[in-house]
Amino acid sequence: MVSLSTAVLLMVALLVMLHYSRNAVKEEAMKKAEQTLEGTVQHIDNILLNVEQSSGNVYWNMLVHLDKPEKMFEYSRNLVASNPYIIGAAIALEPYYYKERGKYFMAYAHRSEGQEAVMETDTPIIQAETFGHKPYNEQEWYTQAMNTGHPCWIGPLKDSDTDRGAIITFCLPLWNRTGQRIGVIGVDVALSQLSKIVMATKPSPNSYCTLLRSDGSYIVHPDSIKLQHQTVYSYAEASGNQGILDAAVPMMSGHTGYKKFQQMNDDWYVFYKPFHRSAVPGRSMEKLEWSAGIIYPEDDIFGEYNRLSYYVIAIALIGLVLLLVLSWTFTHKQLLPLRMLSLWAQHVADGHYDATIPDSRQVDEIGRLQNHFQQMQLSLAHHVSELERLKTSLQQQRQDLQAAYEEAQEADQLKTAFLHNMTNQMIAPTEDIIRNVTTLCNNWSSMSQDEAAKAVDDIQKKSKTITELLNSLLNVKTETMG
């Protein structure tokens, strides 16, 4: 009962502690996720700002050379070469701006395909005059900047729009000295490259960062297939996992918080917040409608906590078992005199009245009980020994009487047997006498003198035999009566 009550109290205290510690771990994970999110957003924003500043530097340098078309190729090339995050740059002027160069003019430079890794600034740069599968003045990066007159980020553009992987593009409208929009500088950043940069600073071994547009397009994700061919909607539909979409919708809506969902039969948490750009003097602060998220498997958040919980529970169970063993040992030791008295009482009850109960060295109630029981056992043993002595005497008398009775019975049996024997011995002579008398009575006239004499002689012998037997019988009877 003591162990059970202690176990209940300990388990209740342990559960309360685990509950509050789990909440503390979750709060710590949320704070860590918020800090990581903030750092991730700042990291991505620094990359975007770096690209914007590089584009702005080229913009101011090229304004004085707008009348030199060949210089545009040089500036686009320098823009790509000077910034490791930029994989392509296009300077596109409105149609017929350079009449001698035809309707369209675009100076496009990009890194060779497959050379998009960060800091590979010495990779070959290829010059071109086209970009995409349709005229540049019909492409979104050009039309949006020309229509709004404000710098902006667009994308992600997919393979259907470009010859390369998925990209985002910074669009910077060009103005001449008279204030007219004359073209656009488009600077491309590869989403795969941006993802590698962000994923290099993931907060835990199995976590990853993601950046989504409000339409569900991936801007940052460790899986390049999702960057090029999938959105959150298509992925949720293909996987049949509605939980992913339920977790992504608040994120795409610009909310801040976290959601739990299942993926690959495991529990995951996504912590998300809107992507806010840093306010820098001279920077265009158009709203991007992006949201950043940190996705953790539950084991990355609660793994150490769960393992600690298992250790604590194991230690608690071992402690309870140890407490039970110690309680049992202590109780066993304390109750040993009572158990010994119980065994001696059973021993006495089994008939061992002369058993010697040892003296008790205890001075408590159990010791006094043992001493009184010892006195009772000695008194009982004395009375039992007296009873045993009387029983032995009675048994001896019974045995003597039994022996005398058996001797009398034996003598009676011998006498009876003797009488039967004597009687049996007289039967044959008597029958011979009867037979001879009958013969003499029936045949005396025809018998010879010798035959008659022989028959008379035989009768006399048989009579003498019977007389001797009767004398012996009378002697035995006389001796018995005497």
C-alpha cells in the first residue's frame, strides 16, 4: 500500500512535470523557429537586396551610354560576372529604340547551364539576344515593369517560360533623361541556387526551409522538382495528403503561427510568417506576397525530450521497484518473529509439543508474545507428556490382557481340538464293535466257534481302546477343572 500510494503520487508529479516541460520545449521550439525564420527571411532579403543594389549600380553607369548598343552587352555581362547570385541579366529596350538594330534589342548574358552554384563567379558567361520562347516585350518581367514604372520581383518563372530552371526575376525599369520609360533591366536568380543558400543554414538535421508565393508556388525548397514542376496544391493532390494543404493555406494567406501535419507517416510541424523586406533608403518596397516557413519533423523538436522522458520514466519505474524491494525486505525483517511464531504454532499444531521455542531478544510486544507463547508451549508439553505416560501404561495393560485372552483362546482351541480328536478316535472302534455285535446277532447259528471267538476277542479289544480313550478324556477334564 505504501509503494502503491508512493507510485501514484510519483507518477502524478512526473506527468505534471512532463506536461509542463513539453510545453516549455514547444515554446522554446517556437522561439527558435521564429528566430530561424527571421534569420532566413533576413538572409533571403540580403540576397535580394544585393541583387537590387548590383542592378542599381549598373543602371546608373549605363545611363550615360544609352546611345551605345554594344555597351549594353558589356553591362549585362558585367552584371552577371560581378554578382555570384545572378545567373542571368537582360537589358531590353522598347521596340525600335535602336532603329539600326531592328525592332527588338536585348542584351542578355547568362552563366552556362549547370554552373549555378554560389560563388562560382569565374564560370563561362554566354551572350545572347533572346530570352524565352516569345518576344521579350510580351513576357511578364518586361510588361509588368513597363506598365507600373516601379522595380519589382516576379516569379517564379517555370521551364515553360524560360530555357533554364525555375527563376525569380528582379525587374528594373529604365528611364531616359527626359523621364520616359525606355526599357527594363531583368536580373535572374535561380530558385535552386537560392534554395541551396538557405538550406545550408538549416536549424536542425532533418528540418528545411521553404518560401511560398500566395499562389502556392515554391520559391525555396530542397527538392528541385517542386521548384520547377509543382505547387503546394498539386503536391497535396498528388500525394493525397490533405493535411499538407491545411497547413499551407494559413501560411500562403500571410498569417503567423504554426501547424502540425503528417508526411511520410511521420508528424511534422511548420512554423511560418510573412516575408517582409527591410526598409532601405531608395529601395522599392512593393509587397511580394511571399511567406517563409521552417518545417521540422516532430523528432527534431521533441526527440531529446521524448528520450529524456523515457529515461525519467525508466528511472521512476526502477525507483518504484527498488522501493518495493526495500519495503518488502524491511517489512519481512520486521515481521520475521511473527512469521517464526506462526511456523512454531503450526509445528505445535502438527503434534510436536516438545519443540523448543527460542528466547526472544526483543522487548516489544512481539518479544513478549514470543515469551508467553514459549511458556504456554512448555506447559502444554508437560501436560502432553503426562498424558503420554498414562497412555503408555494403559496400552501396556491392554497388551497384557490381550496376551492373556489370546492364551485362553489358544488353550480353548487346543482343548476343543483334543476333544474332537479323541471323539474321532472312538468312532472307528465303536463302529467295529457295532459291526461285530450285529454279525454275532445275525449269524451266531451259522458261525463257527473260532469265528465267534475271534469276533468276541475283537469286540473286547475295541472296548478296551474306547475305555482307554475315555480315561484319557476324563484325565484331561480333571486337570482342566483343577
